[in-house]
Amino acid sequence: MGKEIEIYCLNTGERINMEGGSTPGDLAKILGDRLPFRPICAYVNNKTENLDFPLFSPKHVELLDYMSRAGLDVYIRSLCMMTYKGVRECFPGMRLRIELSISRGHYCRLYDEAGRMVDVSAEMLEALRHKLREIAQADIPFERKERPTSEVIEIFRRQGLEDKVKLLDTVRDLYTTYYLLDGLADSYYGPLAPSTGYISIFNVESYENGFLLLGPDPAAPGEPMKPLAQPRLYKAFTDYLDFNRVIKVSSVGDLNQAIANRHTADLINVAEAMHEKFLGRISDDIARRREKGEAGIVLLAGPSSSGKTTTCKRLAIQLMTNCIVPKMISLDDYFVDREKTPRDESGDYDYEHLHALDLERFNLDLQALLRGEEVNLPTYSFENGRRSDIVKPLRLEANDVLLIEGIHGLNPELTSSISPSNIYKVYVSALTTLRIDDHNWISTSDNRLLRRIVRDYKYRHTSALDTLRRWPSVRRGEEKWIFPFQENADAMFNSSLLFEIGVMKAYAEPLLRDVPHSAREYAQAYRLLRFLHYFETVPAEQVPPTSLLREFLGGSSFKY
């Protein structure tokens, strides 16, 4: 211990004197019953840290529970390490791979020593479930260690964690942080809980040929998440997982090696070709429906920064190769006058609300267009907050389809008066299938957030700080108006590109570094900077002008 230091506790708004070298965990003990929850981690000067993080100088400290954003991340990472230990003990020689986040959990697969995927039986799942409960009850500490990277590489190599070895070889840091759980080593790119006793709410359930790892449900305290069937989303993900395996780039270490070996141009060309192939398939499906007199309207929907606009433009080109003429209209022109716009819980106008649109006028116009009548489309003035009196006629000819892009495209209420046979729905999202390593996936939300930070700065002169502040509200809107309707889609288009984070790195890093340390959003900025650190840079000059990524970087051959 060292000299006395002053800690400002944000939970209670008081200054507390502590010995140098004390930890957030020690602060929690001092507060005792005045803290209405059991903390799992802490913000220390707006940076997420373990409860055993030593404090040697004055700090702002906020203790966080497992239902906070940062706390839930800590909880899930800790649960993942427990699962790794459980798999090692229940199924010696098998390899755990946490593939992606889906169906309210994390989809895991097991592989044998020859690299073949193993179907997880009900008996295997029950054995793992029992082992996880045993590990939780044992209250084993997660021990944080920091050693020279060369030593950590040897530790991981002895455990057969070759994906982590490959990553550390390509990142080339002098020192590396890792964790020990009862002598078993692993690495996670953020803090873990103090011990397994903190991780008591979880479940594992059968899913496809693997299993879902389910953490606590924020909407039902004390209960684990319940899975949600998402077969279409699962297929969209696994189509790309298979593609990654074929080209032998499934992890960041694989990508970094490909970049170092100057295979970037090949990766970009193949990834872009995959986009064209999938858009071509969607176009062919629409053409088949048109031959039956169906699918006169094509709706595209997806969350923020999924690349809907470029997807719409590229799909229009594919449709023309099928002798179908796309006519585009904007849902934005159907906004109601501003004073009629619904308000959110803060009293602000909620432009993402379905009823911010004039649904009656929209449906009447669609019905008239499908009957072959001419319609004068509305034009909405965002400056005035109401429609402008502009003549904008539209009529659909025999070979035309109406192509409409907007966040509500999959919501059946949007087109309640139109026969479902006349509608073809496309869901667009950046379903990231690249992993950091076998036990650390890449969040699709993080991928989209990086896109938005870069685009907002380039086209709207918005700082990364402002984008980060707005992001939770954007995510709440997606959870309410987009994600519940994903499985309504006739087709799903994965807009992610295998190489894109390597390209975005050079654009996003300087913007994230500008986020002030004093801002609460610094925790997110710091986390994203650490994440980007693992990627080798991909030169943007190699990205073609037709790429969806150009929607965010600039330099596109499409007009927006």
C-alpha cells in the first residue's frame, strides 16, 4: 500500500480517502449496504476496469452492476471463460468456438482434434450445463496476469489455442494480458468478474448442431435469456461462415496474415464478388415472383449503418439485368407534419416511430400504383417540417417494380392494405462473421457503430463523441422497430465485408482518440480503440468505387 489518495465515488457523490493501491472492490466494501447492488466491475476515470484494479492516484470511480452495459459485457466474457473450462473438462480434446451472437445468446460449436464439427447431443449438453453450475458454485477467482507476449504465446500454444497464437504473432505487442481460471489460461478483450461465483444466471440450450450460451435477461432479473427462433438470420450468418472457411480467413489473425502476405486485393475482390452473387440471387428470386404476377413492391429494411442505401442501388442494377425496371420512392417523403409526430419518453420527436409516417396516404398510393394508375408522390421538407407542393408523378409500367428503402420495411403494419403476394421483403445488416479468436466474437453492433462514426464525421461533421452519445437511442429504436420483424424477410443480405474493419481503422482511430477522457462515452471509445488495435490496416485505395463500404468512406460511384 502507498500514500493516502482521494477517490470520488460517483455512486454516492462523495470523496473518500483510501490507501494507495486500494481497489474498486475495496471501495465497495467501504460503502457496504449503501451500495444497493453487488458490483461486478467499475468505471475508473471513464474506463472499464476489474474490481481488483489498483488505484495509486486520485480517481473518479463508479461501481457497476451486472445489468449495466459494461457490467453485462463483463458477465458474458466471464461466462465464456467458464464455458471454455467446462468444455475442456467434459470433452477432452475438443475445441470450443464461440461463433456469433444470435437468438438472444451466443452460438457455440465444438470441433474434434481433426477439425471436424461435432454435433452436440442432449447428453453432452446436460453434462456441460451441470459442469458450469459446478464451476459457478466453486467460486473460483479469475486471475488477471500480464506477461511478455512471447511467454503468453507459449502458454496458449501448450493449450492448443493456435488462433490466439496467430493473433498475438501478428499484433506484436511487447506484453499481453491474459486470465487464469483454476490454472487454465485464456484471453478476453476486456475485464472479467472477480470470480465464478458472480456468474450464477445462465443456461445452455441446443441450437442447430451446436448450442446457445445464454446470459441474464435484462427484462427479467434473475432469469436467463430465452432463445428466439431465427432460422433465416442463422442461414445468413452461416453462409458467410462457410465462405470464410473456404478462403481460410475466419479470424483476425488469419486476416492479418493475409494482409502481411499481400493477399488483400484478392480478399477484397472475392468479398465484393460475394456481395454481387447474393444480390444476384435476390434479383433472380424477385424475377421469378414477377413472372407469377407477384412482388410488385420490394421493401428493404435494416438497422443503422447496415448499408441499405447502397444495397438498394446495387439491387436496382441487378434487377435491370433481369429486364425489370426499378422505380424508387423514399419513405421519408411520407412523414407526417412535424407537430403530428409521436414523441419519445423524453418528450422529443420520435422520427423512428412507425406512426411518424402517414400510413394511410402511403397505402393508398401503393394501391393506386399497383392498379397501374398515376400517383403524385409527396415531397417532405425537413427544413419546414411539412410536405412541399411539388408535382412528382409516378406510374408503374408492366416491367416495373417499386423499390422502397426504410427502417420499417419488414413491419407488416407499414403495408397493411397490400396483399402479401405483392410484396418482397429484404433485410439488410452487417452480420459480422470474422472472429477475433475462437472465444472472442466481433459484435455486429460494433461493426455498424464504426461505420456510423466514420460516416457521421465525413458527411454530417458530427464528432465521434456525439455519435457515441446518440448510439444507445438508435439501438433502442432498432430493438423496437426493426429486430422484431427480421424473420419476416423473404431474403437476407449480409452487408459485412471481411476486410472492412482493416479499412475503417485508419478513419475511425483519430476520431475515437478525440473523445475526451472526461466524457462517459470515453469507455466506449477506449474499448473500440483496443478492438481496432488487433487489425492490420488495409489501404482504402484498394476498395472499388462500387463497394458498399464507399457509402461510409466516400469515393462511391453511386450518387446519394
